[in-house]
Amino acid sequence: MNWSLVSKMNNSNFWVLQFNEAVVAELRFNKEAQSIRLHNGVRRLYFLEQINFHQVRIELKNEYSIVIGECFIDKNRSAGILILDGEKYTFKNPGLNIVLSDRNEKTISSLSFTQKEDLDILEFSALIFGFCCNHHKSNVKQKFEVA
């Protein structure tokens, strides 16, 4: 999967998540408002809040200011942990791609970015959240289809 920057306008960056040339999700990151608008079949608004202690911690809040996820990132962005609706994901950044794994260290997917070097820490985490929200949504859908 690949996040591609489509356009920049009014403090917002517009990204598309592609898999085999098909658009899977769209994300608009607004740096000034620290918000994400994610469209992956459902349109949602999220807010990011950076909390720094000994390492970078970013909270993801829904439109009602309820924390639904958090991301812990190493200072050099080489690895991190993401928790979304109680599901734990880990990611490692061994070069150009980011490798995402689930709680059992099973690789979920590899994710790449265009212009990864230019991303600030909030936008970087927004794209990780966007990918995991899309993956989480498809897993929940599969569980309901099986049941």
C-alpha cells in the first residue's frame, strides 16, 4: 500500500491510499487544526494531540473529543506502537517502507509514502492512523460477515 500526496491547499495536505492502483482511502491532514478527515467508505473527522514526555506520544480523538487511539513513536521514527480501539499494532521503519504488525508480531502489510522526509511528526502519525483505521475497519467487517 502507498500513501501519495495529491495536493496541498490552505494548510491542508490531501493524501490517497492506493493498493494495486486502486484508491482505498482518502485523507486530508490540516496542520493548523491538527485534524484528519478520513474517507474510506465512511467519512470521519479526527483530531490529533501531541503529548511529549520521554518519547513522542500522539492521541487520536474522535469528533466528540473521546480518545480512541494513541501512537508512541521513537524520536528518529524508526519504530513505534499504535493502539486503536484496543487493538495493538507495531511498526518498524527499516528504510523506505514501514512494516506494520499486529499484537502477535504477524506482518499485516508494508506501507510506503511519497515525500516521507518532509512529514512532521503529526502528519506522519496521521498517515499511520489512517492506514490502521482502514485495516481495522476491514477486519471488523470480516468478523461480522463470518458471524
